[in-house]
Amino acid sequence: MLLPDVGQNGALRVADKLLTAFQQPFNVAGHSLGTTLSIGIALYPHDGADVIELLKNADTALHRAKREGSNARVFTTGK
């Protein structure tokens, strides 16, 4: 997800809203499906000067979020 001009606080708000939205199970064809979410966040220009570098750093943050457990969000820089 690309969020132009939101900064760290804006990215954090969006991540928290996504985490909240995915806490409730989804009903699909009569089945209740639960899911968890892991979010890696990279900010321009601090975490990368181009798309490739930003995606690489967001992916690194995503893997850290997955290691922290379900429903986690992690900034590239560990914020």
C-alpha cells in the first residue's frame, strides 16, 4: 500500500486501523474465517530513495513483524 504524504504518524494510524479491521472473523459461504495481519512499514526518503529500496526495506520490516507474532506492525527502523 502506498500512502503519499502521510509520514510516520499517518502510516501508524492506517496500520492500526487495518489491524483492528482484521480482528473480527470474516463470514464466507457460511464459514467464519479468522486471520492475522503482519505489516512492514518503510518511509520515504528515510528508508529508501526509490521504490526498489523502499520495497526491500518494507519487506525486511514485514519479516520482523511476522517474527513478533500475529497482528504486529513494524517500522523498518524499529520505531
